[in-house]
Amino acid sequence: MTYETVVAATHGDPVAAEEVLEHFDSAIDGLCTHAFVDEGGHTEYGVDTQMKTEMQGRLLSAMLHFTP
């Protein structure tokens, strides 16, 4: 990701913001992954999509408040 992309994202460019989100996607997935216990008592790991959406929203909000 280039500096120009970050600057464009901080100025509200939706294409640049999407690129920033894609750049951090795997890190956000890692932070949002936890154990789920199914009805049979088996433990499986997966991404909590509600938590991921919230973290992406916070990242977008931070981009718009960031001064490069």
C-alpha cells in the first residue's frame, strides 16, 4: 500500500479506503477469530463476522480522522 493511497483514503476516496481495508483484512481476521462450540459440543474456530464488521468500521472512522 502506498502513501498516496493512505492520503487518498483519509480524504474520503472510497477506492483507496477499500484498498486499505483489503490490506488489513488478514490482520482483522486474526483478531476476530475465536472458538465456537456447536450443539454437539465440538469446538471449531472461525471469524466472528459481527466483530469484523465493527473493527472495519472503526478503521474507516480512524482513516477519516487521521491527518497525514
